[in-house]
Amino acid sequence: MNERDKLNEIIRLSTEFSSIKDIDILLERILLEARSCVNADAGTIYTREGDLLHFSHAQNDTLQSRLPEGEKLIYKDFSIMIDESSIAGYVASTGEILNIPDVYKLPADCGYYFDVEFDKKANYRTRSMLTVPLRYETEDVIGVIQVINAKDETGNIIEFTDGDALFIRHFASTASIAMKNARMTRTLLLRMIHMAELRDPKETGAHVNRVAAYSVEIYERWALERGIDRKEIDANRDVLRMAAMLHDVGKVAISDTILKKPAKLTHDEFEVMKQHTTLGANLFVNKESRFDTIASVIALSHHENWDGTGYPLHPKGDDISVFGRIVAVADVYDALSCKRVYKDAWKEEDVLEEIRKLTGTKFDPEVVDAFFKCLPVIRSISEKYPDPN
Ligand code: C2E
Ligand code: SIN
Ligand code: SIN
Ligand code: FE
Ligand code: FE
């Protein structure tokens, strides 16, 4: 890419990033575009949480190519201190860029070291690494982006150039603005859910984050299987991630005596509880907004059943929105897996058995199929958002 192309690329990306509203979908996209601009085999984004850097998103073409089609790499979440003992920590604390030709040959006196454990486990050789702080101009560092193993035209691993470093620095600045907006949106949504639905100081939004993240994975798998176009999939994932978080927001209107009853609901109480679907749907009134439309449909249809025996309107089969069919599976998987005021957590094998048993009656078989295909990712999501004790 020449200088003019690079400039155009930065401008194109800033428009594209600002159109993505969900923070996780955005981070994934930022990493993908950064890697593509400097032809990097792999990359990682860390986000800042107080004094810690949280390992947030990672991509690796080489490791991905070793997996069967459609499978995803699973990464374990971890956090590191923001200090000068690690490469990402150094960049976050000093605000400097590090462009390292080979992380196995760091100067002995540099202070930071490279942890080879990941490479060993994954059978991967990390070599060149460019690490840049995510921040807008002189504002605080909100994270770190790391691109790994630059490739030449023939796929040989080479060093990142000074031009790459300059480009990624501008890129990081643009990305940071979009990140701040998306993070604000997520925070506001969680706050709204917290106030509306749970009224419980211990709740941190883990349930809604899990249900939403599961739904996105199930949807992607389902959509890829049907050959739906990548652009459409990505746009829907962005809206779904946020809309699915609000599936139960209608519980705002349900009294605490019913919502928090530590026992089975009576018939009449359950009839009241069922209204959380229509009450939720009615909160999203802007018919011109795609977000409102999908959030409304999900709130309305996430308790409908494939065979028409659900509530509140009892459509069946394809007449139920696919987003409702997906959130239904994600919600029940999560409800059964976790403790509720009215029930204990189930063992995973019992949960999966129950989902299989309900396939074709309660659940859409194709959605359940997609669910089982992404079960490893679903398990890793449940570890990422644990319930508070
Ligand atoms: P939720 O806790 O988020 O549960 C969502 C859905 O997961 C339930 O929808 C149901 O389909 C499934 N589910 C949860 N627990 C079980 C279980 O032990 N066995 C089976 N087979 N499925 C289960 P559903 O039934 O329409 O309930 C909607 C909401 O109503 C629940 O949301 C919960 O907030 C409330 N609710 C339902 N039953 C009770 C109850 O007995 N006591 C209390 N306090 N609340 C209940
Ligand atoms: C729910 O809103 O589905 C129940 C919240 C919980 O207690 O986890
Ligand atoms: C599983 O049970 O782990 C998934 C396989 C299946 O679809 O039965
Ligand atoms: Fe519900
Ligand atoms: Fe729920």
C-alpha cells in the first residue's frame, strides 16, 4: 500500500468502526483490519481494566487453518499487571510503541520478557511483534493492540517496518474513539438492565452477557451453514449482541414477590410472569430502527416454542423469528446451567440431555444443531462471564 492508499484506508476504517455499536464485535473487527493492513499472521487486543490489562480478543491464521472448517480457536481469558515486566504491560504503562523483530531474542536488559508457554502449548512460533497503545491523542491508554508475525508475499515471516508502526499508531487512535463509544453503549445497556430487571445489587449482568454472547455464536454458525453473506452476518451479530441482552427487560414491570419468589410460581403468578414478553417488546417502539425491531422481536418471541405451544402468541416453526428461536435455546441453556432463586444449577450433561429432549418440540432442530456445533465456544463464554457468588 502506498501512502495515499493508507490514508484512504484510515478514513474508510473510521467510518466503518463508528458504524459498529457493540464493543466485542468492534474489537474483533479492529483486530482483523489491523492485521490485514500490515499482513500479520496473528494478533491480540488487551483492554484496560483499572491496573490490569485484560486479554480480550485474539486471532491467529496459522492456528485457525489447522482447525476443521467452521471451528473456532478457544482462548483462555487472563489479565496481566500494567507494569514494565511484559511487552503489553510496558506499552500500556509507558505509552510507547514496541517494534520487536524477534521476541525470542530480546535484549537481556530490556526489562520485559516474552512468555513462551502459549507458543509451546499451541505449537506456534511467535517472531516479529508490533505492540501499540490504544489511545486517542494524549488521553489515557484504554488498551493495547499487538500484531504478530508480519508475512511477505510468499508467506515468510518478516519484521514489521517503521511504516507499519506509524500506520498502526494512527489506526489505534481511530479505533480508540470507536471503542470508547461502544464501551459507553455497553455500560449504559448494562445499567439499564440492572435497574429495570434485576434490582439486585449482586447482579453484574453476567446472565445477560452470557445469553447474548451465546446467541451471537449460535447465529453465526447457523447463518454460515445457510450460506448467508458475511456482511449481513456481521451486521446482524452486532445488533443481536445488544438486543439479546435485553430479552427479559420486560421483567421491569413484574413485582419482586413474583420475580424473586424462592419457590415454584402458582398458575396465576406464572400468567403474570409471562407478560414480561409483551411488556418488553412494547418498550422498543422505533420501527425505523433495526435495533429496536430486533430487540422487540426477541423480547416478544424468546418463549415461543417450535411446535406452537409457547407464549405469548404461539406461532410455530419458521413463523417464529430466528433471533427468538436462537435466544430461546441460549436462555434455557443458561437458566438450567445456573442457580436461580427458584432452582439449583444442573450438571452440564443433564442440561444437554434436556436440550436434546426438547428439540423439535420446544426448539428448532437447526438451531440446536448449530448450538451443539459451537458448544466449545459456548463453554468458554460461560467461563468468561461467571456469576458473582
Ligand atoms: P429464567 O429463569 O431466565 O428461565 C428461562 C427459561 O429457562 C424458562 O422459561 C424455562 O423455559 C427454562 N427453565 C428454567 N428453569 C427450568 C427448569 O428447572 N426446568 C426446565 N425444563 N426448564 C427451565 P419459563 O418457564 O417461561 O420462565 C420464564 C421466567 O419465569 C424465568 O426466567 C423465571 O424468571 C420465571 N420463572 C419460571 N418458573 C419460575 C418458578 O418456579 N419460580 C420463580 N421464582 N420464577 C420462575
Ligand atoms: C433472569 O433475569 O433471567 C434471572 C436473573 C438471575 O437471577 O440470574
Ligand atoms: C454433545 O453431547 O457433546 C454434542 C453431541 C450431540 O449433538 O449429541
Ligand atoms: Fe424470558
Ligand atoms: Fe433469561
